[in-house]
Amino acid sequence: MAKFLVKASYTPEGVKGLLRSGGTARRQAVEKTVSDMGGKLEAFYFAFGDADAYVIVSLPDNITAAALALNINTSLLVSVTSTALLDPEDVDAAVKMSVNYRAPGS
């Protein structure tokens, strides 16, 4: 399964919902959604700063991750960005690949 870092930022209406139901309920809702999509919630943290929450999920593939992000963003209560995460073994495999690349202007 592929891992993704999901950064979530709540709109004012989304924050009102969070205030009503609480952080644990939000984590449980995300865990159920991810599980229903064949994935697993690895970590869920609320934060101060650029994003309101940082979530790490394992999902079957990029298409599933895109479907999740599209549907969350459509709610208009939270905006998410997703970043694919690579483990060290993935990087080991990547550095061993031969790439025939020509830089611009070369």
C-alpha cells in the first residue's frame, strides 16, 4: 500500500463542526472513511500553524488517494493537500534506476 501525508485546513464552518463533535470524533470519522476505502489510518494529529491537522494514511493506490482528496475538498468544510510518502527502500530502488534525461538548454 502507498502512504500519504494529508494536510487539512478547516474552513470556519468546518471548525464549528469540530467544536460540536470534538477531535476524537473527527479522527474516528476519518479512520472509518479510510478503512472503507481499503486503507489504514496511521496517524492523526491536530496542529498549530499552516494546517489544522496532519494525517498519515496507507491507501491502495494513487487513484484512491485522489478520490479521497477530491471528496473531502468537495465538502467545502475542509481543504486537503496530499503528499506521497516514500520509505527508504523506495528511495534505494529509485537511485538504482537509470534515467536518460536531457536538461533544458543542453
